[in-house]
Amino acid sequence: MASNDIILRFEEVSFEHGHNHPILSEVDFSVRRGTKITIMGQNGAGKSTIFGLITGAHKPESGDIYITKGLTIATARQVIPREELDLTVRDFFQKCFSKKVYDIDPRIEDVLEVVNLTGHKNVHDRVVRSFSGGQQARLLLASALIQDPDILLLDEPTNNLDKAGIAHLTDFLIDYKKTCIVISHEADFLNAFTDGVLYLDVRTRKVEQYSGNYFDVVKEITARIERENRKNAQLAKEIQANKDKANFFAMKGGQMRMVAKRMRDKAAEMEEEKVDIRREDKTIRPFTIPAQDQLSGDVLTITSVSTMKNHKPETRSANVTLRKNKHLLLVGPNGIGKSTLLEAMAKGVSKGAVIAPGVKVGYYRQDFSTLNFDDTVYDSLISAMGDPNEQAMRSIAAGFLITGSVMHTKIGKLSEGQKGLVAFARLVLERPGLLVLDEPTNHINFRHLPVIAKALDQYEGAMMLVSHVPEFVKQIRIDDILDLEK
């Protein structure tokens, strides 16, 4: 077969989640063999739903999906499901296949080499939960690659990866010969390998298809919107002029009324010529995370930290004191124990860290496990307030694009990006004295990140932050750095 064959095609595909929640409306697009495609769209637009339709996990309400017969498809998911965290690595990979694979161990070793996750002793028998967030991200990628699919679907593959991990994944995708479709918010990462973009418009529920690298496409979309805005502005000017003339001639009476009618008809025709400009993704409103009242003295004192070195636990001395309005950045490669350390500190069980009595901790966890997935968004947000006030809660939620039916949706049913926005809304409502943030950029639409960075920069309580996104960290005031590798 020719390398430019169309191997995947959507024809007038419509899909909705439950009643009155349409996601796609008569969507058309095609993907050619060997291309690398990016899916863009704001949080909750339905990007992951497109993956579900491609794999057959979802069925369209109407329309057709054509996939070349015999092609195999595998997805590298955003997160490892909770029920798989206690599997061994061997069982985790075995679940990728419908039939028992008897030579699974050498296959696992080969694929872990590809994702740069080697050197672990007895890796096949290790429990998935024992790996760090970044290492779990590599396991998710490896679980797709081990199937050697014809179409590889990657859902936010850079989440939790450190700089070396992202560079390794980028090189892999540049050299990858098969078809790949990626959902991501990392602009530089996408631009390194993208051949084209599928843009899912959350308002029209249509998919717009563009060719070219990521930056070219973003530039093209911006230029198109500017052209359409200019055209509409000119039309609006001419429409108003015709209406003014029509009113003038109508007042004259007699034959002038016919002239007035023609003017009104001309204005109506021009109204129809106006382009329905695609609204850019909405951005969350600027917000402030209020610090706990009457916060004084040492909020957090760290005298020692537990890390992993050569896959063995190690305790090192430290000398860090966080007071009000002090921000600490925690750095180190994937697997050294950053998330484990943050969790222990947030829960107040770290042997080498003491949180002052009465300090309220606001904990943003990368896997959102601090949220109750069975709660509705409404219940989750109202419970975060010390003094529940529905009107105030709804006002803050609206700033994070949490409105309407989303309020009554269970947390577990939200997209990962929407869970992140709920987690930030809860921090605003909680008014913590100590903010503990573990990879707060994961899953979040890149348009929201400068707003979030500004809120963290201006936070007046004590803060501990882990992030592998240098562009994000540069926007935040950091007073101290704790490097777990040194």
C-alpha cells in the first residue's frame, strides 16, 4: 500500500455523552498512513472522546468511522486506572493483550529500553504503584508500544515527564515510522514532529483539519480569525450605514419608502454575509488563592528528606524553613521521590518535616486522588469552604469555566483537564496557609497556564512546588530551591 493512503476517516460523525451533552456534531476528517497528527481543543471539548471512537470504546450516534481492515490500534492513556496500580509490571503489560503472551518478559525489557526506563532490579515483579508519576507515564507509553500498533494514540504523553523524558519521547516520535495521533498542550513538543492538526471547536462541535507543523497551524488559525474579524467589522459598518439611510428615506414617505425597503433588504443580505467567527478557547479568569488568616512564624521546617538513589531509599539532611510569603521549588529527576515527599509533607507524616500547628494545607496532587471521584462538582466545591456560601462558590467556579451541567457531574466523569480546574477552584475556596503543588500544569490547557502562574506568584502563604515545565516556573517567584539529587 502507498504511504499516503487514507487509513482512518470520520464521515458526519456525531456523539454525545448521556442526554443533552453533545460532544461531536457531524464531524469529518481523515488521517493518512504514516502521518503524525495533533488534536487541539480546550479542556472538556472531547479530544479523548475522539480516541474512544477510534478504538471502538465509544459508538457514534450517527455517521460512519472507516478504518482500514486489519489495522491495529493502541492507546497510551493519560493515567493508569486505579484498579491497575497494584498489578505487577508483568501483569500490567499482559493486560494489553487479549490472549496470553508467553514471551512477555523479553518484550517488556525491549519496550522499557525504548521509553528509557531501565536498570530496575526485578522490574517484572515490581508493583506499578511503586513507580513515580514520571515513571508511570513511561509505563503508559510502553504499554501502547508493546502492542506494535499501526495507529498509536498518545493522550497527554508528556505529563509527569522530566526534561530528559520529554526529549527522549520527542526523538522517538521524530523517528517513528507508523501513524501517530497525539493530544497534548506542550507547544514545543508538538512542533517537533506534527504534520497536521485536528482542531475540535467546543462551541460548534466540529473538527477543523489543518496541514503543517504546529506553530504554522496556530499562526494560520490566528490570521484567519483576524481576517474574519476585519471583514465583519467592515460589514457591520456598511450594515449600519444602510439602516441609517433606510430610516432617513422611510421618514420621507411616498416613493422613498421603496428605497428604504431596498436599503433594509441590502442590510439583511450583508448580515447573512457575516462570518460566524470561531471563538478562541476560553481562558479562566485571573484569580487569587487567599492565604490563611493570622499566618505567622515558621510554617514548615524541613530538617531531612527521604529520596531514592539507585532504587534504594536514602535519607539526607536538609535545612529549609518556609514562612509566610516564601516559595520553595523542589527539583530532581523522575523516580527520586519528589511526589512521595510532597505527599508525606502534605499529610504531616514526613519524619524530617514539621508543619506548624493550625496551618491549613492545600494539596494539589498530580493524579487528583485528593478529590472524591464519587462527589459531584457542586458537592466537592461547597465542602471546600469553611463557611459554605453557594453564591460565592458558584462565582469562583464560573471563573474556572465550571458552570451549568458540569456542576452536577461526578468528578470521576470529568476530563483530566476539568479535574485540574476543580482542584484549583477548591484551593481558592480552602484558603490554605501552606500550598503543596505536585505538577500543577498536567492536563491543563496551555491558555490557562499564565493565569495560574500569576496566581501562584502572588500567593502570600508558604508554598512548595514541583514542576517539570521551565516556562511555567519562570513566571513564579521562587525564593529557595531544594534539589533532591544534590
